[in-house]
Amino acid sequence: MNTERPVAAEAVAAARAAAAASGVEVREITEIAEMTAVGVLFETIWRSAPGTRPVTTELLRALSSAGNYVAGAFAGGELLGACVGFFGNPGKGSLHSHIAGVAKAGVGRGIGYALKLHQRGWALEQDVSAVKWTFDPLVRRNAYFNLGKLGALPVRYLRDFYGPMTDGINGSGDTDRLMVSWELTSPAVRNAAFGEPIRTDAKALISQGANVALSVGADGGPAAGSADGPTVLVAVPPDIEGLRTTDPGRAAAWRAALRESLGGLMAAGGRVTGFDRAGFYVISKEEQ
């Protein structure tokens, strides 16, 4: 008996509720014209250099025809968001969610959340229990979305994962990433799918004796602190994307500092347990 089926049905219902709340229909994409629209959408979001569109129509067609995940969020026939993933290890044991984005016209409506919940329901119906993806650990809103809103947890710090990227978001620096694993049937993820985010209180942890290994200095740059103790906090700047435009040197300093602190703690066995919306990763060293 497949015990995941009731969870899959529950996940599909949660996804439909999230889509309705954001005023969109989320569905798989199979038509060429809509796949082309997905490529244009991602090109607009990432402000790609000419000839470097994040995904092409041909690639999306191939992924979809091979049974992978290509989905979009539509409102009145307009594509407002999309998400693309492909199967990882043999036997469809996991799904790698490669890229997701929401158009400027759809920001603030919960469309990204609806897309990920649709992906969760779809994956569970494929008997996949985990979805993995990478994100830039310096981007505060993405860290909160992934760890807080969705309940995913980091499993690896990846140095310069993609190499140079020529777009308007990543700048010209190294493309360090956090790999997260979204355990689709865990209690935390199931609660998050019904609107109960993972809450982390950095201020309370500090009052209980947690040390801050990295904080935002008075000049907006990184300020190193102590990484001693069983619980350690690591900060990220409020707006790294803006900083890459206004002060590339300071943005690069943040990349180096986060790599040393967060990357170093994880390499030594530290486990990221959450992210405070105020801008702090929480790392537990108790199991080192």
C-alpha cells in the first residue's frame, strides 16, 4: 500500500487553495507558445545578456516530453510565473527544481508560493518525496521564502556553483549557492503548506546566549564576530542585489565573508536550522 497517496491528495488541495488565494491557475505547460513565453519571462526577470536566455523553448520541450516538471501560473491568460524542474538520481528518487520566477506584475500576490506548492503536489503524485534546489544565500527574501515559508533546509554550501553568469541579478562575482532539500512529507513542510511558516527568533536566541558570527556593520558591510557556542547566527545584508549595483566592492566583501562564516560552519558539520526574517541564518553545532 502506498501511504504517500493521502499526503499527495492533501498537497494538491493545499496547492489549489494557494493558487486561488493568489488569483492564478497553476498548471503544467505543454504547448510550444507557452514554453516560449516562459523563456521570455525568465529572460525579463534575470535581465539576461543577448543570447543567454536562462532556458530555451527547445530545452523546455525536451524536459516536458521526458516527463519532467514545467509549469506556469496564469491569470486571464497572462503568464505571471513559471517553475521548471527535472528528475535527479535514477529511479526518480528526487526532483531538482532548476529555476522559478514571477513577473513584476505578479509580485506580492503569493504566486511563487502557489507555484512551489503545485510542484510539491505534482512531485508527490510521482512518488517523489524530496525536491532540491539552489539559491543565492546572500538574498534575504529568498532565504526566508525557502527556509521559512516552505520549510526547506540547507544541506550543502556550494562555492561558485555556476561560474560567471551574465545577467542583471548575479553581477560579476562568484555564484555561491546553498543547496536545500525540501522533504515533502515532513511535519514542518506539511504545516508550511497550510500557511504556518517556520518561525525563527534570532533576538531570543541571542538573549539565550547564541553568538553572532557575522553581522551587518555600521557601514553596511560584513562585521565578523564569534562563532563559538552550540548555536551561531550569521547575517546577510538587507539588499545584496542593490548593493551589487551601488557598491560592487562591498557586495564582494559580503560574498567572501558569508562563504567563510556560513560555508565554514557547514563544512565543519554545522546544521542550518532556520532563517529569521530579520536577516539571520541559525546554525546548530550541537551534532558536530
